[in-house]
Amino acid sequence: MNNTSFVPAWSGYNGNIESFLTYRQSWLGVAGAPKLGMFNINGALNDNMGLGFLLRTEKTGNFSQNYV
């Protein structure tokens, strides 16, 4: 489960480097249906600090949004 997509403070919590790739398409066969793509990588820098990166793209009909 990708906890850092909900709460960025989870970055590096377990001491491992983790990466997640997510793709979701709703309403198959319907033109303009919502699509979501997400890539996340995070890890611990030291005992008290983590660092992460999230790239997210959403497309619904004619509208699209990209996040970093």
C-alpha cells in the first residue's frame, strides 16, 4: 500500500527505499472517462528524515492536470 500518496510524512518511515507505479482508468468504453497515472519513490535520509518524489497525471474528458 502506498501510504505516501495520502500522507507525505510516511516517506522513509520503514527505512527502505520504496517505489510505486499506479494506473487507473474508470468507466471502460466511455469517451472522456477519468484516467489517473502516478509514480512515487521515497526513502529514508537518516533516522529522523525521509525524502520522496511524486509525479501524478489526471485526465478527464478535455481537462488534464499534472502534479510534481
